[in-house]
Amino acid sequence: MKKLILLIIFLSFEMMGQQPGQLADTPCPMYRYDQGASGRAKYAGPRTAKIKWTKDFNYGVPGGPVIDLNGNLIFGGNGQFTSKSIYCYSKEGELLWEYDAGEWTIGAIMVTSDSLIVFVTMHHINAIDHNGQFVWKYKPPSDPSYYFNIDDEGNLYFQSGVNSLICYRPYEGIKWVYEFESDNYYLRFPIISNADSLVYFMAGDHGLSALDFEGNLKWTYPCQAFENIPVLNQRGNIILQPKSYQWWINGWKILEITPEGELFRTTEIDSSFVLGIKASTTVDLNGNWYYNYSDNKPSFYLVSMDSLNNTNWEAVIDQQINSPIVSDAEGKVYFSVELFDSTYIYCFDSDGLQLWKLGLDWLFNDCTFTIDSEGTLYIALYRSSLSGDLTKTLIAISDNISGMEQPEKLLSGYTLAQNYPNPFNPETTIEYTLEKREQVNLKVYDLLGRELAVLVNEVQEAGSRRVRFAAGELPAGVYFYTLRAGDFVQTKKMCLLK
């Protein structure tokens, strides 16, 4: 009977003459921008933290948005058992339509070339058109995972239950189901390589595995479970960050694996200091890739490597990165960190200079930022699925605005970063950002408040600066550096070791 029902359904789809669409050609048609989860945007994002507009969603926006074929923003709501909607907003921040999905919207959203919006709810994978009208709904054997992917033939790949990967073809049905031996399987995001006709996934602690597009296992590379989403680079190899067993002894490694399942290259990270790696690796348009680590000082770092694994630069940040890293067409990178009860959004240029930092009180972000063809950066924010009465939970940032009122609670144009390295011997770097042209003083003091060095004393234009401080003959100990720019005054502590 089941086979007969499936046959009737299959024939009815065939008679409809429908063919599934491929991934849409838009600036950000899906989570992590593309099928390889590169986090690589097609367009250049903002170099300044100018707020274009903000929108209030009581329970926040947990992910996205993605961009449809008309340049509009598509995203889901938040709030456990409260939000069941998919929203469409214009790039000017105006609501165009709202679709009631009938159940909690929990996962990623994708736009296809036939203008469909595909998304995950608690029990279904759904599709609506660009006007918010129902097209189809599919209920897998077990509840679907948050994330899914699509190949160039329009087939969908997603986890169902704890140990199944399903390939589903819209309008036709399931093509195949791959059952895993491990019940410790956690997919996060299946990676698609169309060039090699492979689907990459993590099979619990068994390692990285690859299936062909017919559901046949090609190979498994043994390693611990991943810290985050693997990424395809320009060589067609996949970069992953496995957890390290006894990392304090064995250290941390970032692996690059070929489509044949062979180890291409290993990047080792200082085993004496590494505590963990959390943010998803990103590969930019020039083949540079980025990762985040922390040491036992503790200090937190963003590192840029070239395609040959040479270090381009390393920058100190306030805390461990909480979101995937996004790179734009100019090589700038964007990401968020959580510090106490707030989130800070960072932008670094291709040389590792901090361009801006934006503080967002009492809100969190752990999803990919979106950059559209006009260079606007969209940031989705939330608190938790049970936290309501939130404001300014969808933010648009753009350089191309004038006469816009900047929300003072969101925007802080002056920053003084923690020096790096810290502790240091004999030199360290201090970075700071100015919102506008100011008389700037940057000085170093000892514990008694005695002035030891004047690093900057001049009028400077808006933007970010980097200054080196050489300790010279100063003895080991704790010192302070203070930045004064207009009404902005901030002091930080640094430690000299000898």
C-alpha cells in the first residue's frame, strides 16, 4: 500500500510538469551564502557603522535574512511556540508580506531559481512563492534538522532524526536515505561540492564523510567531531576544525582534505595556549581564510592565512567569536562576539585593521550576516526563544545614507582595543577608532599615574589607527594606556614581562 501511494504521488508530480529550481542567483540565497558554506559575499559591505534602519521583533530574529530574486529580505521569527511566520521586507525596511507557516519556524531559509522560498519548521520542509503563497510541504520520516543544502539539480539534502541523511527531490519525493551507524551524528550543515558531485557531512566522532549524489559512501576521514561548519575553498578542498582529544597535549589542528579523502595540509595551532576554536572558518575571494582562537592569558584572536598557510595578520578581539565570519568583495570581514550581556559587531579590513565596532545591548547574534548588492549589511538579533519585548532586532548598516539619525544606544564610534600581544615583551600594538576628526592623545602611565610615554598627540581624521609601543628599559610590571579624543576617555591595562 505504501509503495502504491508513493507511486500515485510520484505520477501526480510528473503530470504537474514541475521541475525543482537550483539555488537562486542573488547576493545571499541561503545560510552561509553558498553550497560550500564559504561565508563569502559577492559585494563589498560597509566601512562605517552607520545605521540605515532598525526593526523591532518582540522575540528577535534568530537567523538570516536571505535575499530573494527581487532583492527583498526573507527571514523567520523567533519565540518558542509563539512565532510561526516567515517575513518579507523590502531593502528600505518595509513589510511586504507575512506567511503563517502553522508551526514554529526553526531553521535555515533558501531561495531557489524558480523564485521559491524553502524553509524548515518543526516537522516539515516547506516552500512558498515570492508573494508568500503556499506551494508545497513535505514531512520527512523524522523531524528535519535546522539546516539543509541543495545541489545544482535542485535536490535537497538534510538530516532526519538522529542518524539519517535524506536526499529529497521536490515534486517527486525521496531519492535516497543514508543511514549512519553512529547515533552520535550531528550534521549542522551538509556541504555540497557540485564540481565533484559530493555531499560532505560529519558522522558523529567517526569523522568527515563524503557521499556521491546517488547516496553511496565514498570515504570517511577519521577525526573528532567538528567545532563548526566545514568550508570548501578555491582548490575544491574542504577545511574543517575537529575537536582535539586532550588538546592541552595534542594541540589543535585545522585540516584541509581533498575530494578523494586525502589529507592535503594541516595547520597546527600553539598547543600551549589554545582553549578552543568556535567561529566557522571563512574563505575570501582571494583564497585567504580566517579562524578564531583563544589562549590561556586569556586573549582572543582573529587570524588571516593565505592559501599557502602563511599568516597574513593576527588581531586581538574582546572575546571568542560567536558568529560565522563573513568576508566581502574587498576582503573585509564581519563577525560578532558576546561580552557579558551584550553583542559587539566587528569589521576588519583586508590588512587586519579594525574599521569599526558596534555595541548592541542585551541582544545576541550567532548567525551569518547578509550583504546585498548595494553594500548594506543586515544583522539579525535575539535574546532567547522565551525572551520577549525586544527592540531593534533587525538592523541595516550602510555607508550610503545621509541625514539618518543614529541610535545612540546602538552606535559607539570611539573604541580603544586591548593591546596585543598582552602580556608583551618588548613591543605591543594598540588600536583605536575615532568617530570624527578630533585632537587625540594616547599616553602610557605606571601604577602611580606617572606619565611614561606619549604615543599620539595630534589632530586625526575619523577612522581606525594602530600604534606600536616599545617598552625599552621599563621594568616588568603592570602599566596603563589612556586614549583621549574629544569627550571620549578610556583607559586599559597591559602587562610587560621580562
